[in-house]
Amino acid sequence: MQKRRINRIYRRVTLSRVLQISALMLAIFLVLSIISLAIGSVPIGLGRVLLSLSDAFTGGNSLSSQENLIIFSVRLPRIIFAGIIGASLSLGGVVFQALLRNPLADPYVLGISGGSALGAIIGILIGAGSFYLGVPMLAFLGALFTVFLVFIVSGGSRGALLDNSLLLSGVVVNAFFSAAILFFLSIANSMELHSITFWLMGDLSRASIKEIGVAAGVLFIGFVLLYRQALKLNLIAHGEETALQLGVHVERTRQWILIVTSLITAVAVSFAGIIGFVGIMVPHMMRLVFGSDHRLLMPASVLFGASFLVVADTVARVVLAPAELPVGVITALCGAPYFIFLLKRKGN
Amino acid sequence: MSLICGRNITFSYTGRLILDDFSFAIDEAQVVAIIGPNGSGKTTLLKIINGILSPVSGQLLIDNKDTSQWSRRELAKAIAVVPQENLSIFPFYAEEIVLMGRFPHLGNYSFEDKKDYRIAHEAMEKTDTLAFAACRYDQLSAGERQRVLIARALAQEPKILLLDESTVFLDLKHQAQFLSLLRQLNKAQKLTVVFVTHDINLASQHADRIILLYSGKNYAIGNPAEVITAANIKEVYDVDALVDKNPHSGLPRMTLLT
């Protein structure tokens, strides 16, 4: 029986190919972002958006101040923020998947998002929202605490860091956090409840310029640090023993990558809430198109993740306009069917 | 001084003693077979030579330097391993797998250059795998995958090659091709080969020296004629065997008597 080979054509990963694909995907991101600038509850034509962008460079003033306000103060920050969060979650997903050699691993499965959510909810309930960065700070602490907990439970301190125990402890930690979140939800008043619900489903609408700057900085530094490990990630993804045999100090590399990735994820989740499926879906799609080499897979996932979340958030903004949906609803609505499709195809 | 030198190596795993005060030495350009029953510590010994496991007590010296003092990368430049089976969940292509063998020679940011591709392709030519360079590794047959792994080990350009049952999935043609390749590398480049096998005749025909392990101890060590005897086989494997001379090579030949 002839095996059914549904392969893409193999192409070598070279520096010039990585640069070409990154440039192409960056261009796609920019085009989508500009289109997204024109879409919203207040209609502004694409032509006028382009005009306003060229004004920004030439110092012209051809749009009304209301239009300028909507484009530059409302939509643009949100699009940039969506891009950064999408990129961070995708980067987290692609790295965790390689690290744990499990295509289903991502920050949510490991419990990092749950810990972050718990921190945020406690923050909302104790009124930390009245302080600058109060809630995100607690969310961040929750995420870090989870990483620490998962690490200890899985024996990370002894250097074991076995992939299955890490995933399993993530599941256990997640179950505990879900119960705690439900408990807090049941004692919250209705105003707090609204705020918590939005946070639990992912919310990109409230980012301040400072938060965007912090998230962008963390993403940039984190990407540079992780990209240095891309070759080692290839070998670890292929197999731990292979990586050891081929010269990777697996334990040290894993711990370092785990710390950096957890930080990126914790920052993203603490600012944007829980946005599911991006971290699983984006790396998976990119692997289908570009293969498993992380030197190409990482930049491709980061840029595609940015585009993906910008599109998802645009849909979330307009589908019930003038009301807005949490973006997590949209990502889950595409993510779940994608997975059913994947599982069904695998089953054949 | 021997290239690989084990001194009083003891290794235990979850309370079970696997290697028990075991000493041995392997010289440069030797071809050494490690044989012994299941659970006698063969694979453990390979992993200790490769520094993946460290002995509970005792020392393993490569080039007169303890493996714990080598960096992983330096060790990977000196020693290549062909594992038993190596499946990955992620879709890699055969050429990518072979290029992984170049990792110890690359920097962190690096991409493979022309020289790396040339070395990888020579390795693939020698193992008859060039034809499926652009095929998915996980969709190859077991024998084809094994040849890809052999190519990866060759691409490492090692001084020492460790083989763990690396011929079991190969058909006769590729087995012969691989064994003669090993001979040639051994002669031309002074490659030291250490292989673990269950095939007594393979060990006898192709090894300069044989280490016969028996419950973590070195039961016999020496050239094939010294180690492959009916008495040793009876004692270690608990089977009756006829050992005579292979009419072609004059080396010991074993036939199971059942």
C-alpha cells in the first residue's frame, strides 16, 4: 500500500529565506493593520486612513480631529497592542511545544494563564484597580507563582524537568486555580463580576501606552534571547537524548528557556487577560507551512500570531458594534473547530 | 594511553546495580563490540562513555580527561552516537536530521554554510540516503531511518562512533555497505568504533576486541577467539552453542543448539 504523503515541498532554511519570509509576513501584518484601522463602529474609508497616515509623516492635516482621534488614539494603540499580545502568545506556544515535545503545550495548558487570572481576580476584588498597574502586577505575580509551583511540583529544582510531569502538574495546578476562580466569582458583586468576566475572556481595549511599551520591550528582548536558542530548540524538539548527544546542555538550556518564556507569557497575560488557542493554533499552522526548524518557525509564528490577533480583535470590535466582544471569544470560536478538523484528519 | 578508559565504574539505577566496579580500556582505531544478555548493562555503558550518564563511582576518561570535565559540545565533536530508534513528534525532513549532526560545529546564531551541506551530503551518499533527503523522516521505513541516523553521526565527524544495535533494521545490502564503510573509516581516518549488539557472529566477524558483559561485570575481554567460546556462551547466556571456525575468515562462528 502506498503511503499517503501530504507533504509540503522540502526547502532548506537559510538566513536569506528567513529574512525573506519575515519581511513578507511583516508586510502582511502591516497591510492587515492598515485595513483594520479603517474598520470599526465609526466608518472611516481606507482612503482616508491612508491619507491620515501620510499626514502623520508630512505634517498635513486633511482629516477631521474626530477622525484623527479615532485612528490614532483609539484604533492604532489597540492594533499595536493586539499585535504584540498575539506575537507574545505565539512565541510562548512555539517554544513551550518544542521544550515539552508536545504540540498541545502552551501557556494555558501549563497553568500560567490560570495563575495569572487568579492574581488578577484577587487584585480586582481587593480594589487594586485603583492603583496604577495594580491588577496587571498581581496577575504577573500569579503567573510567576504558577511557574514556580509547576517547576517545584515537577521536580525542576532537582533538574529533572521531565516533560510529562511538567504537563501533568500544569493540569493539576490549573484545576486548582479554576476552583479558586469560581469561588471568587461567586462572592464578587455585579460590577466586579463584569470586570472579571472581561478579563477572563481576553480584553485588548484598555491598554495604556505605557503598558504597550512594557509588553513590546519584553517581547523584543525575549525574542532576541530565545532566537539565540533556536538551533538547540530544534534538537530538544527532536529528542532530549539526541540533543545531549549532539552537544546541547539540555537541563541548563531548558531552565533558561522556561524562565524567559514564562516572563513573556506572564506579561502578555497580565495585560490582556486570557486569550486562548492562539499559542496552540498559530505555531501549529506555521509548522505545517514552514516545517519544524525554529530558526524559521519562531519569526514566522511571531509575525503570524500578531496578524492573527489583529484580525480576531477587529472582528471582535465590529461583529456586535457598537458593543464589543472579548477577543478570547473569537479565538476560541476559530480555535476549537480547527482542532476538531486536525483530530479528524489525524484519525483518517 | 588509551583513548577511552573506564576505571572502576559502578552505576545503579533505582537501587538496581547495573555496572559493578567495571574497568576497561579501548585504544584509538580499535573496533570493539560489547555483547551480553538483556540487562547486562550494555546500553548503560555506551551512555556512560558518551557522558549522558555519569557513574556513581569510578571514572570514565576520554583522551585522558574525565567526561564530566568535557563540555557537551566538545564531547559531541569527539563522539557520535547512532541510537536504537529515534522518533520525533514534529515533522523534520531527512536532510534536516542529518544537518543536526553539524550542530556541535556551528555557533548559536549560525546557519549551515556550503561546507556543512557538503559534509552532510557526503554522509548521505555513503549511507545511500541522498535519494530521500527531501522526505519526511517520520514517514521513512525503520531501516531508512536508521541509515539517516548513521549519516547524522558521520556528519558530526567524530573520532569515536558508538553504535547501539545499529544494524538490526538494515537489509543485507545496506548491512554489508555499512560494515565495509566502518572498516574503511576505521582504516583511513582511525575512527574508533564501539558497538553494542546481540549478534554474536557480527561481533566476531567485525570486532578487533569483544567485551562480554555479565550482570554488570566484565566477564571476558579480548579478541574474538578468546571471548567467543562455547563455555563462555553457556555460562553467560545459559544456552548450548556450537562454536567452530568460519571457513571464510577463520574467526569463531557460533550456532545455537536447540
